[in-house]
Amino acid sequence: MSLQEFDALIDRMKLAFEYADNLGQYVEAAKVLFQMNEELPDDLQLSLEELDSPENAKSFVKQYNNELKFAIVDYRQRLMNV
């Protein structure tokens, strides 16, 4: 995948995430985080725990959102150096 393709895909996913997060739809936001994580190479994918209940979705989103941002930045750096 090229950097431009990755950026376009991640940008769409970020919009979906922000939309769900802003509306307080944390289960949907968590689903987007899982999808974003799957787009990363295996060595950069986070080991995300299963979301076992909707009540835990808000804390799940807050915990993994920043970690995933760092992994995305790392992958973008790799794609720029190819």
C-alpha cells in the first residue's frame, strides 16, 4: 500500500472515529479503532483486548486511541522511507 492510499484510508477511518466519539457512541468508535489497527503491519498492531461490555467502551476508546495514533505515525514513517 502506498503512503497516499494509507493516508486516504486512515483519514476516512479517523473521521468515522471522531464522529462516533463525539456522539458518545463509544462501541462504534471502538470498532473503528479495531479496523484501523488491522490496517497496520503485524509488527505494529496493538494487542487490543476484547471489548467485553458497552459500559467499558469509553475507557477502551480513551486508552487505545493515543496508542494507535503513535503506531500509525510509525507506519507512515516507514511508508515515506520506501
